[in-house]
Amino acid sequence: MAILDRVMLHLESVSKTYDTGDTALRNISLRIEKGQVVGLIGPSGAGKSTLIRCINRLVEPSQGQILLNNVDLVRLDNHQLRLQRRRIGMIFQEYALVERLTVMENVLSGRLGYLPFWRSYLRRFPKADIENAYRLLDRVGLLDQANKAARRNIRRYEATRRYCAGACAKS
Ligand SMILES: Nc1ncnc2c1ncn2[C@@H]1O[C@H](COP(=O)(O)OP(=O)(O)O)[C@@H](O)[C@H]1O
Ligand SMILES: [Mg+2]
């Protein structure tokens, strides 16, 4: 049982056939443990993006189970899925930063899903979130950029933003 306790993400027989009839995934099973860093490598068209998108259900799997900390993401309704998605950071190939906002505002936006409506509407972030965001920017060497518009070093900002969504939650 000890090994199962460590499994964070467990895919069981996941398949995906698109409406076009293209089968991108056929019976994929894998386990990833907490703290593991995993790279997914394969030629173009192998199904890497489909697999990753299935994990947060940007693509709906045709079949199979996707267990994140023992919760089957495939069976969740929209509300439950939103709650689980707050725990999944995804950095898109096309970045998802708001360029007219500052670096700090972009990083804090990783926290929006955790705030009550009035706070997110007014973008009034709790002090602890702001302190954590500063700490994270410092860690990636971007502290001096906090109040600048997020046009440069886009990938690093995006990664920090995603990390903020998870890291602030744990503190
Ligand atoms: N939205 C889609 N509709 C139909 N077929 C798709 C779609 N996205 C990907 N595919 C097909 O699924 C297969 C895997 O694609 P993809 O997951 O993008 O692979 P990779 O990321 O490894 O390049 C390919 O044959 C591709 O043409
Ligand atoms: Mg891809």
C-alpha cells in the first residue's frame, strides 16, 4: 500500500478518439508519484498534448480513469472540476499572461480561484498572497520587475504565476 500512497496522478486505460476519427491515445496507463518530475517525449502527433490536456479535461477522454490524489477527474461535474483545476498548474505553449497588467498582478491572478467574489472582482488580494508572490518573484530573480508590465521574460512570469496558484495554497 505504501507505494499507492505516494501516487499523485494515476491514469488507467485512457483513450481518446477525436470526432474526426483520429485516435490520439489508446489505453494509456501510468503512475506519477508525489515530487516526481516527468518529461513526456515523442514525435509530433504522438499524442503528448492530448494526454496533458486530458488531465485537466481541456480535452475529454473517450475512456479511462484519471485519478489525481485518488479523485477521478473524469467523473467530476463542472463545479467539482473547477475546484480540482485550481490545484493543476498548466503553462500553455502559447502563454496566458495579461500584458497590460503588471508582473505582480499577473502572478497574483494565479490566486483568483481561491478568493471570494468581491475580492476577486476588486482584485483585493490577502496580504499573505502578496507576500508570497513577492517571495516567489525573488526566487526566480524577477523581484525588480514586479511593478512593470509583463511583456518580457514571459515564460518565467507565466511559470511563477502557475506556481503561485499552488504554492500560496500550501502556506
Ligand atoms: N482537436 C483535434 N481534432 C482532431 N484530431 C486531433 C486534434 N488534436 C490532435 N489531433 C490528432 O491527435 C493526434 C495527436 O495529436 P497531439 O496530441 O497534438 O500530439 P503531439 O502533442 O504529441 O504533437 C494527431 O494525429 C492529431 O492530428
Ligand atoms: Mg503537442
